[in-house]
Amino acid sequence: MAKTKKQYKDPLFEFVIVGALVLGAVSAIGSSNQANKATVDPGPAPVVHSYAVPTGKTKTLITGLRAPWELLFLPDGQALIDERDSGTISQIDKDFNLRKVAFTSTTPPCVKFCEGGTLGMTYAADRPGGKLSLFVFLTTLKDNRILKYDLDSDESGNWSLANKRVILDGIDRSGLSTTHNGGRLAIGPDGKLWVSLGDAGMSGSTSQNWDRLAGSVLRVNLDGSVPSDNPRPGKYAWAKGLRDTQGMAWDNYGNMWTTEFGQDTWDELNLMEKGKNYGWPKAEGFYKFVPTPLPPGNPGSDNQGTAESPAPKPTIPSMPSDKDLMKDSRYTNPYLTWHPVDAACSGIAFVRGSLISACLRGGKLWVIPVLGDKKLGEPQAFFAGKFGRLRKATLAPDGSIWIITSNKDGRGGWSKGGENPKDDRVIRVEMKDVTY
């Protein structure tokens, strides 16, 4: 009879084996669950797009100004503001007090009706150690020019200007009335100084002539020289065919948008591109321009008026620039147009997905959603007639915008709100984001 060998059972061995089997089962179940989860994963959250609009809540911060033209925030959260006719540049501190920083001029630049004076300002950190320079657009008795100052602050937070010099002069200006100067300055995404100009009241002799500065948007190195990659060698002009451009802004796609004063029928929003010709005085809006002069003796036909006595509102005849479409490929049409009664837009800003344009004769803010690359939504109007003429909207560090009125610029009586005794004002506007 064969002898059966006794099997020896090692408890530790059994524990290891059973444990391994249990862990394997748990791992398999976990892998199965992970696989199941992968099949029902909804993927990345959808991208939410938004643009900014005013909430309607406003607060007046500064009163008693006279024709302010530019407002810009400094790195410490304080702001600079200038006044067109007096040439005063003032600092707005964090308690909304004004302190005069400088006078750019002491002589009024015109005799009859002013549109020139101390206009646009911007700054860049182009000095050693990241110190700032301030650029100022100024109308003199013979030309328009760009000044450059050293911009510094002391331990108390007081800003000052020093070392004034002219980096670009000889910019065309018209005669006694100094009309159509443009005058906005901005530092673009490329770090260059951009300058918006008008035709200086000389229409085709400037706007269609690449050898003249007026009627252009200029692109300038910060030392006043011509960038080597401008459209034409040795020329400051980036684009031509403009009547009076006072607003420049870049959206988050890098597109440059400008506001343009037309003559009597169409004001424009343009996509400003290298070397393009925007048609003035061949075109106004989307149409061929054929001028119809004001009748002799019509108030406003000679721009009569002063800063103390505004020119009366003219009776504007029907213009034929809404009949024949401009189809000449040499000229670039605008993206949007308005009638001047709804617009006459000056400064423009890009704020969290919106182009926000401050309008003078229209007395409103136009908010234009940017829905994609070179894709704009339907313009929306805010504050129509509430504050009178609006010159500029500027994004503040807290996400609000500050708007400046221009009711003391000699045309204040032309808009509702223009007789407010607190004019001119700085007004804070709360903003909110709207999703789409």
C-alpha cells in the first residue's frame, strides 16, 4: 500500500497568495471603473465668451474742467488729465483731487473756432531703469507737433514733467480755426508711438498725398525716427485717406480700430491696416463723396464761434454720399458707419471684449462687442443725451471706465446736458460682463 505524503500548509504562504488574489481583483475592478468613467467623460468645459457693458451706475468724480481731451492712468493708479484750450496737465490723485503738473502752452492756438490745442497723451517706459516718458500732441501757431517729457514721481506720489523736447514737428495744421487735427496718441502692442491725424481742413491735398503727414495714421519710433518696417521707406504714414481720426484701440486679436469723423453724412469705424487708403475725400462711409456746400450765410458755414460763444448749429443739407457705392479697390471701406447726429465719436477703448467709443454730437457711448477675429457684434448705445458731449472713455484699474465730457469745447449747447453747471466732468461708470 503506497504511503500518502502529508501536505504541509504554510499560513504565511497562504496569506500572501490570498492577499495577492484580492488585490488583483480590486485592481481589476478599479481599472474597470476607470474605463467606465472614461466612456462617460464629458470632456473640457465649454469656453464662455463675454464682453463688457455699462451697468448704468455712474458717479461724478471731478467737476469744473474746461474741454478735457485725454485721461490716462499711471502705474500707481493715479491719473493724468489735460485741458485742450488752457494747455494744463493735471494729476488726479486717489482721493480725486486735482494737482497741476504742467502747462504745455500759454497762447491759444486759434483765433476763430478752436479744435486744436493740447490734445492726446500717452506714456512709455523707455528710459533707463524702466522710467517713464510722456508724449503730448500739441497745436502751435504754425503746426501740430509731438512733445516728449521725462515723467517722474517723488516719494509722496506727486508726478512731474521735465526735459521737454520736440520729437516730431511740421505736422500740417489749418488756418485760423485749426480744424481736423486728429490728435490721439497711443503706444501700440508693437511698442511704437501711434498718432491719429486729420486732413487739417485740406482734404485731398493731404489725405491722398503720402508725402504729407496730415490725413494719416502715423507710426513712429519712440525717439521720433521712422520705423524701418513702415509701408513706405522713410515715411511715418501707416495709412492714408482719413478726414479726422481721433480714436485708436487694439482688440485682443491684435486688430487696430479707429474712429473717423465724416463730413455730413457718415461717421466711421475703421479696421486700420498697413498701407491702406480709406478713401477721403473720394469716399465717405461706403459711398462716393460728392460735396454739397452749405448755403451762403448759413450759420456754421464758416465755423463762426468761440469757446465763450458756441457756433450755432448749422442746417445741414442732404448730401449725395448715400447714392453711389464706392467699389474702387484702391480704397478700403469702413467696418461700421453712423450718421453724425448719432455719433461724431472721438476716443475709443478696448475693454474686456468690447470696443467702447465716446461720441460728441451723439452724446452717447457706443459699445461694440468683439465676437472674433475681425468680427463685430451689433453696436449698443448707452447714456444718450445724459451727460452731453463725450470725448473719451478710459479703462480704470478697478475695471470701471472713466469718461470725460467735452461740453466746454465751444459746441456744448449742441447736446442735451451741455449746460450742466458742473461741466466739464470726469464720470466713473461701473461695468459688467455679458456672456454669449
